[in-house]
Amino acid sequence: MDLIRILLSILLPPLGVFLQVGIGLHFWLNVILTLCGYVPGIIHAVYIILKR
């Protein structure tokens, strides 16, 4: 299941975070990071998925 979340995080980082933790602090932080730059959003999303 983590592999699917990681692949979704590469395509759309907030979606991967949403599937892992739902709508909360990490989701909104990831949305902001993705809007600032696509790569920081991916890094944050993969970190959140691998951390849990």
C-alpha cells in the first residue's frame, strides 16, 4: 500500500499525504510546499509516507 501512496505522491503530492494522514497540518503544509515548488512537495510527501 505504501508503494501506491509513494507513486501518487510523485504525481500529486497532496493526494499522497491526504491518503496517509487525512486533512490536517501535514496536508496543508504539503499544499503550500507544492505551490511554492513541485519538488519540495514531493520530498515532504514521501517523508510523511515513509515516516509512518
